[in-house]
Amino acid sequence: MQHVRRWLIPLCFGFVLFSSAGVTAESDSANPQPSPFPVPDGLESAVEFWKKVFSEFSSAQLIYFDPLDMSKIYEVSDVGEESRSNEYINAERERIAAAHDVDIERVKAQRGIKERTAAGIQRSGRYIAQVRQIFEERGLPPELTFLPIVESSYEINARSSAGALGIWQFMPRTGRQYLRVGRGIDERRDPLESSRAAASFLKEAYESLGSWPLAITAYNYGPAGVARAVAAVGSDNLVDLVQNYSHRRWGFPPKNFYAEFLAAVEIGSNLERYFPGLELDAPVDIKEVAVNRNTSVASLIKSSGLNRDNFLGWNPALTRWTRVVPAGYRVKLPTDKTAEPLVVLAIKDGEKKTRARVVHHRVKRGDTLYDIAKRYGASVQKIARVNGIRHSHILRVGTTLRIPKI
């Protein structure tokens, strides 16, 4: 651990003092070490696919590919960043399946997340040093700290439709095994506390299952679920499980989770290759002060020298309804009080409005304006007007049309 800094603000209650500082996510690039996470035989095409999803394809693109052979990308469509209905996607899958003479189940759709990945890695710079220190103190490979690229893009306020929360996307039930999760305090939102929980979970899973491919898959599927799969197949080789295990919950996400992680490790370890010029946010030195008895939030705020909003911003596990913090809770405080709180930045990220993008369509033989409009959910009249088309029945093969949103 780094040297301890003293908190000079006078306090009326006892504390245990911690401090953490470090380097940015690219700090080890000058002295690369062999990765403890090699690509298993049989997962190469999946890893390459996810690398493209994370770093090449934009959020305005839908990738149609073969889920059983992910080296096969049938088509990449520019559809804009607005959500597309299941009806639209299934119709496209059916069209592509017919064109390639395959069953529709061999056509799956996936959006690119290049922008999201870059933004997430950039924001991680504020606290990735402390997160790495947490993992290294537990004797865990630092590459594990790239897992939030897959889970949340390091977004503190990330919440899934199933209720997973924070950069490590803990579900409430699992979170309660390692964290305080309740109405007044939810440490899943705290990047440092949730990182401690993730480190504990992954270490236990590794010790239980005996390999990193299985332990990381367990982060998505659960250690018990992975253990059952190993027992059912009679193999602890993840590729054997992917190919041979059958269960209603053992679907595309858990089968691909380790491949996604490997892609994230490759990208996170080689930023200049995948996102040249990307600069991480400046690191913020966050002090941690453990409260030795139940203490009111009002007292903590008064002693911190911060206003209420800033104090809560540095302590995202707390809410405006929190009145008392329990003994053992670690108060988060910045060394530089002028720095913007983590949760304020997270809120700003969430409130950014994505500019509507014009979809582009390259005219193919047999295309009609009506078919194109129907495909993109657009208006024939607007497409014609925007592209200066006077005779809607005449389209030149190879030209690119701008498709405006309705």
C-alpha cells in the first residue's frame, strides 16, 4: 500500500485511516508480463469478434453474425443509435438467413459499443489505480480490473434491467454477501467497495473452480452453475462446456463471457493500438476513513469540510435518505477538494444527449425507395426530399442515400 496521508480536519469521533494512490491504467505497458489468461483453443474467433464489437463497430451499427462460428459476419448495417424493435431485427435476421441459406438461429444481432468502450476506459482513469491496488493486495492478476469494460464500461450508475448495479454489476442477492446493500446504503455504487467485493468473489471462485476461465465465467453464471456444468460434462475445459453443456440458462451470454473478458484485456492492455490518442481522466487521490462507531451523516459532512452534495458525490454508496452510517463504513474523501465528485461525473455522463445520426444506405440492385423506407422505419417522402430524388422509382445502384429519422 502507498504511504498513509493524515487527515488534518479535526474530528469528534474515532477513525482508522487509509489512503490509496497509484498510476493510470496504462502504467504497466512499459514492462509487459505474460498474461495468466491465454486464449483457449476454440475461442479464438469469439475473442476476435468481441474485440471488433468493443473497438471497431459503433453504437449506430448492428452486426449480424453466426453465433456458432463468430468468424462469420454476414452483414453490418448502419441503423442509427435509436433502439430497433424485435420485429425489425427478426425480419432482418430472416432476410439474411435466406440470403445465406442458413437457419435463422444461425443469425444473431449485436450492436457495436466502440464509443461506450472508449468513454468507459477514459473515465476509469479517475480510480483505476486504487482498484488495481485492491486486486494486487489480494494477490490477484491486475488484468481482472478490465472486467468492468464488459460489465459496465466503468460507469458508477450503470444499472441493468435485472437490477445489477455499479461498475461490477452486482445483483442485490450476491452483493449482500460482500457489501452493505439496502435503502440507506448501497455499496454496489461505490467503485472501491464494489471492487473489494469483486476481488473477493473472483478469488473464491478461482480457488473453488481451479481455473480462471471457469472463475470468470462464474462471475456471469454463478460458481454453483459452473460447477454443475463441469460435473455434467465431465470436463473442466471451458470450451468443452461451451460446446457440450445444455441448460436453459446456459445460453449465449455465459458461453461468451470469458471471450468478452479476453477481448477487454487485450484492448485495455494495448490502448494505443485500439484507441490511439485516448487519454484517461486524471487520477484522483481518494482517502478512506473507516468510522469506528455508528455516526450521523450530518456529523461526517460537518467534519469533512465539504458541502452535502459534494460529500454524497464522493460517497456514492450513500443516498439523500441516509441518516446514519454504521461502524466500519469507509468514508471517501478527496485530497483535492476542488476535484469534481465521482458521482457528479457519472450523472453528467448519463445525461449526455446523443446526437441523432443520419443513417446511410448503399443502394443495391433490386432496391426500391419503398423497401428502403420500410426497412429503416422512415418516410419515402423524406428520403426523397433529403436526397433530391424526383422520381422515386429511379435509384442508381452503388449510390449512398441519407435516411432521416421519423
